[in-house]
Amino acid sequence: MDVAPTTLTTTATTAQRSGAGGMISSDFQTFLTMLTVQMQNQDPMNPIDSADYAVQLATFSGVEQQVLTNQLLQAMQGNFGVMNMAQLAGWVGQEARVAADVQFDGSGSVRLAPNPAATADNAVLIVRDADGKLVSRETIPVSSAPYEWLGADASGNALPAGRYSLSLESSRDGEVLRTDPVEYYGRVVEVRGGSGGTAIVLEGGIEVSADAVTALRLAQPASTGS
């Protein structure tokens, strides 16, 4: 039986694509077995050049080292993620300021951190429901001071519990200057790791990247308005 050198090279390539560290040792033993069989069954009148064996061994060894290196990097990334979550564990119970959807519980208020355009003379809070339907346009002070959104529709009636998106329309002399997402303070209930990095979970299940947090503070009663 004449086992071609290309067959062994293909075996090495397959081992690289598998990415399964537990299979490296098994694949290497299989490779050595095939190499031994190849040597035992080569044509004595046309033996394989010893340089070919060296190339095949070097190829498989390189693949093995690459796979092990990738596994080491993945393990290091996982450790960094755990370390990051450990550092962020102190955020749980505090209020994080983020620009994200709001999960309104149908009562109480949500403390907003508006940021109107510097030259604006009018600011309107735009509220849309989970389907993107406009439910309210509420004029608010042209100020970056915290603002308590009471969760009311255009008629002043309390909105039902649900998920809402908030944006701030800044205008001057009746001309819209810009419309921006509105940041708000939400209580952090969980820090969660994942393939996309470390995320925080706010009350109501709103999940945002930890990198999206622009401020953090101790939780405060909604009635303080600050």
C-alpha cells in the first residue's frame, strides 16, 4: 500500500480546522501510524525522499502548535472576561446612565439625563412604544438637569407597562437642530458575560454593553428628582 505524502498533509489540515484540543493527541498518533505505514509500504524501487517526511512532520507540528496557541488565547480571553465581570460586580445595585430603551412598569417615574443642543430654545421628549408607534411628544426644560419622566401619553394618561424608546428633539426658532437618544438612570441588577463582551442588565431586563455606560452613581429614590 502506497500512502501518498499529500494524504498526510490533508490530515494535518483537517486537524487544524477541527480546533478541538482533545483531538490533537489522537490526530498526532494517527499521523505517526500513517507515516509508519507509508514508510513500510513504499516502493523500494522508488522510495519517498526523506525530505518529504521532514516536510510532513513540520507541517503537522506547525498545525499542532497553532491550535494550541489559539486555545491558549481563548482561555486568556475567557479569564479577562471573568476578571472584568468581577470588577463590575460592584455596579450591581447602583444606577447606570445609558442611552437605551426603557422598561416602564406602568407606575412611578424614570429619571432622564437630557442633553439638548447648546443653541436650542425648545426641547421635546419623543416617546415611542415597542412597535415604534409615537405615543407622546412632551415639551421639557431646555436643560441638562435630570428630568423625571412620569410615563404619560400625549393626553397625560399613564402609559401601560412595556418597553419604550425615548429621544430628545432640539430646535431653535421652530427649526429642528437634531434628535438624539435620551440617556436615563437605570438600576443595575446583573453583570453578564458573553461572546459580545461584558454587559449589564437593568431593572426590567434591558441589557446594554458595559461600554455604553457614561456615568454611575448610588441608587436614589425617584422622588428626589436628582
